[in-house]
Amino acid sequence: MTLVDDGLADLLHRVVMLLGENARRRTEDTDGLTYSQIRLLGTLEEIEPATQHRLAQALSVSDPAISRALRPLEADGLVQITVDPEHARRRLVRLTEVGRKAFHAAGKPLYDEFRAGLIAAGFPYERYLEDTLRLAEILSPDQGTRR
């Protein structure tokens, strides 16, 4: 399937950037996790245990970027990185209980506040979520879609 862009891709990119900026502003006044760290921990919770490469793919960042991002989280005891017993060159990443609690203390309220704010503004959150998940499925490289 060939996709023709009528501006949707640019608009979606702008929405993603605005969402990120909004979340960063809400987390910059705290002494805790940054928005990027919250996002990493939340993604890891969904797919753990994950190789560093798989985590990088899920977050749409490079392998070196995920490696750098994991260092402080590991040092703070939020994630555990171990050698994959099936392949010595791969590293498996898991949330620690401390990391899980930190994500739920910082990330869940942020996501809940965002969702509640959109719903209060009359935004059809659930429908948009379903449509966005479907769009991601259609565009996913493993679905054979050409971009």
C-alpha cells in the first residue's frame, strides 16, 4: 500500500511535539523523573523484559540513545540490565520494583491528568485512541506497509 500525505503526517508530528512539550512543562518543576524517563519506564512496563534494541525501537530512538538514557535509571535502581542468557551480546532490561513505583507515582498521574483534561474539553479521547492505535497498526513496518 502506498500512502499519500495530504498534510496528515505533518499535523500528527505537530500534535506529538505539542504533547511532548506539554508533558515536559508539567514535569520540569519536580525533583523526580523527566518526561523522557517517564516515557521510557512506561514503555518498558508494557514490553518487559525487553532487549535494549527492542526498547529503542519502541521509543523510536537509536540504540546509543537508549543506552545513554538507561545509565542514570540503572544507577538510581529504577531498571535492571542483565545479559540475555540466549545471546551474550544482548542486554535485557526490566523495571525494578522501585522503578515501577516511581513510574506509577510520576507517570500515571501525568497521563491521567492529560486524559481527564482532554475529556473535560470535549475531546473524544477514547475514539481518538482507538483510531490512533489502528493507524499505528496500518503504518507498522511489520504489516508490510510502504512509507
